[in-house]
Amino acid sequence: MPVNPEKSKKTSIVVPIEIYSEIENLAVDESRTISQMMVVLMKEALQQRRQKHEKS
């Protein structure tokens, strides 16, 4: 999957091993790269956070 630099930013993060392992397992289960899985998880977390703040 090519990355469009106009729509994506590259960054580095430090992830605890336990969290990385969980993300890695999810990625394997869903046939995704770890990077793709992290994006999916971040989108889900942001959506949940937006919904939580809308209810406040």
C-alpha cells in the first residue's frame, strides 16, 4: 500500500513490549502490517474519545 505524503505523516514512537506484542498479534490475526494495525487502533480510539466528549 503506497503512502501518500500529502495525507500521511511519518513518526517514531516508543511502545512498551507488552502493548507491541498485543498489536502484533492483532495485526497477524487481521492480515495487516503493524503500522496499519496501529492506524486502525488509533482511529478507533479517537472515534471513541470524540463520542465520549460529545456526551459530556
